[in-house]
Amino acid sequence: MNNSTGDWIIPDWPAPANVQAYTTTRLGGVSRAPYAGFNLGDHVSDIVDDVTVNRAQLKRRLNLPAAPVWLNQVHGTQIVNAAEVAAGCTADGSYTTQAGVVCAVLTADCLPVLLCNREGSKVAAAHAGWRGLANGVIETTLAALDSPPENLMAWLGPAIGPQAFEVGAEVREIFMAHHPQAVDAFKPTVQGCTSAAGAGCAGATAPSGRWLADIYLLARQRLARQGVTAVYGGGECTYTDAQRFYSFRRDRITGRMASLIWLVK
């Protein structure tokens, strides 16, 4: 579960008190259709001045200690030290051990993953679309944190849900090539598989060549394989909740939400 406070989602996880984390929704802000209203992405052809106002509101209303270290996300696996890079650098996640540095990722169907250690001395934010997830963005983020996996916890933010995330057979095959258990995260788009999550469908075929993918389960599997089992969140569907969330798959021309995490002194 998550705690929703108006325009924000506050992760419901047992993070240390000095770890601050939020995910925005589309509520509030000044952006106009089709980006209405709290678009934080400056790369989606929204009016630049509107995005600037939204980002200023974000900093003020969340009392951020500094402007977020915004990234140029490319669906890759590069993770950077947010305290050592300039905003706009190309990466799909960042981490920090320094108080007052705000790690951030932008999403509109892709999965934002926030992480921290139990001492409250390390935090990270990762952008996990299916390509980055398949290629190891979670593993790269965990390596950057350099902590025993049992000492880490993760929170999965709003993403396209398993009832809406239709993919081709090639996506399923990519995940299964890395880990056969990924079969449990895919359900044929046709009748015939009785398991809600696709379990037991390893030999099933989808005549349409299409499958419904559970990106939350795929992320949990990747985390578990690395030894991280304290995983929270994962239940907010960006595609089906048009009032609260942007969705690229649903609307194509749309804004972006932000997931942010930082350490306070």
C-alpha cells in the first residue's frame, strides 16, 4: 500500500526517518492539455515555461533541499552518482550517500524503483522500463549501492499494470532467456491459461502473439535473485487511472511523473 496525500504518493515502507521519498501524480501544476497538469518532463514538447513553473512548485511544495538531479533517460542501465554529475547527464538512475542531493527519475508507464539501506546512509532511484529491466538496470543500481542485499529495501512506484501491459512474444523470450521463472510474469492475451499470473503457461502459446506482462513481478524477481526481498509498493496502474497518472501507452502525447528520494541530515 501507499499513502496518497493529494498530489503526492508517499511510499509506505519502513525506511529510516532521514530517508525522504515521493512520487508525483498529474494532479496540480500549470501544464495544459495534453500535458495537464503537473508535467515535470522537459523533453515531451510541453511549453518550457510551464514545466519550469511545475518544477519550481515541486521544489517548494516538497521543501526539497536542492533541485532534483534530472537525467536524460534512454532505457539503458547506466547509474550515476547524483552528487558528482550535472543535471541532464545520460543515465537511467542515480544514487547518493550525501544528504541534500535529490535523486529523481521520470516515468509515464515505466517502473520507478526507489531503494535505500536500513541505516539511512544510501539511497537510489532507477527508471525500469522493460528494456532497462531486462538488461539489468536493477542489478546495476544494486551494485552502485554496494550494500549487503539483506540490508536494502525497495519500493515500486506507479507503472503500467499487468492487466494493460501487452507485449510481443520477443519481450517474453528476452526475460525468460535471463531467468526461466519469468514465465510466471506473462499471461496469454487469449483464453486458455487458467493462472492469473501466467504460472503454468510455460508451454502455452498466444495465437495473437501477444502477452500481458507483469512488470512488478519481473522487478521483484530481479530483486529477489540479487537477495533483496524487502520490496514494497507495486499496485498503482498508470494506464487505467487517467485522472491521476500520465501514461505513454494510453495517450502517446503526455507528461511525466517524478519519483524522488533523498537523505536529510
